[in-house]
Amino acid sequence: MTNTTPLSPAAQAVVDASLAVYWRPVIDTPVFHNKSIAAALRAAADQVVPHPDQPDKARLGMGIRWKLLAIAAELEGADG
């Protein structure tokens, strides 16, 4: 199955970086690969913990978290 909608530059950069170091075409399909990357991004987003005593850093942490989650959601919705 091919993806009819191109990925955003951010999501494509994540996929490209992953493929540069890891790809097993016999086992992995683009859909499986994208979902694996999305799971890793969600785990990373869960590690972005805002500092409650530093509001500027809290906002920065939440911004990073939302960007990671947006890329993960895009990859999960991609056809492959």
C-alpha cells in the first residue's frame, strides 16, 4: 500500500533518519515501520516533563511534547 498524502517535513525527517540506520525489508513494511517510529515518539513525548517551578521551561516542554505527539499521530495515520 502506498501513502497518497505526503508526510510533513518533520515526520519525513524522522522516517528518513530511522531508515538510515535501520531497515529490514523482508520483515518490515512501511506501515509497520511508521507505527514503530510513532510508538517511540510517544514514549519520548512522555519523558518531556515540564518544570513546574520554571514556567518558561514548562511551556517549552509542553511545546516539544505536542510537536512529538503530532508527528506520531501523523505517522500512525499514514498508509505507509
